[in-house]
Amino acid sequence: MQRQLFQTLMCSLLGMAAWHANAAGPAQWDRILSDEQSTYYLDSASLKKNASVRTFWSLRDYKTMQATYDGKAYQSTLLKMALDCGSQEATALEITYFTGKMLGGDKVLRESDFHNPQPVQSNSPISRFAQRLCK
């Protein structure tokens, strides 16, 4: 009896976990900009709007290996960003570094202690995100 109850609970939990994973949906990477160093992508499936603020995930894929402040090699980053279309300020909420292209390979480092809004500079990569998201 206890074993059957345990199996039922486990199946229910696994089912809920699978539903939750699929509810978010897969990333939809739209290329925003390429420059001599890298290519920037927006996950349009992650976009959330709250008044003038747009929260989203972006990917930066580097053409060559880069190094973190402590010397760990990486080639792509996943960044969660909050963009205030009203004040034209952006805040990095979280960044994760990966050893491979397009978030492949191993996670090298994750940082999340930013929370300092920065002005969106014209002709910067974030200004291209703002042009697209603040319409």
C-alpha cells in the first residue's frame, strides 16, 4: 500500500515537473546584431512586459574564446535583462557564462549581484534591443 502511494506521488510530481518545463517553452533565439566580436540574440519567448519595463533573456555568442575576471574560458553568455523603456535604462539581473557556442558546453560562472540601472547608450547593442522592444 505504501509503495503504491509512493509510486503515485512520484508519477504526479514527475508529471507536474514535465508540464512546468514545457509551459515555459523552448527559447526562440532571434538575431539582433552582429559585430566584429560577437552576435547578440533575443529570446522572444521569454519576453515579459510590465508597464514600461521589458524583462527578457539574451544570448551573446563570441567569435573567439573570452576569459572571466578569474581566467575561466567561455564563448557564450546568457543574460537576463530588465529594460525600462520609459527611462531608457537597463539592468542586468543575471548572467551565466558557457564554454561553448550558443550556450553549449559547461557552465563556467553565474553572477546575479548587479541591480544597478545603466543608461542605454545610443549605437550600443542594448539600444538595438530597446529599438525592437520599446515600440
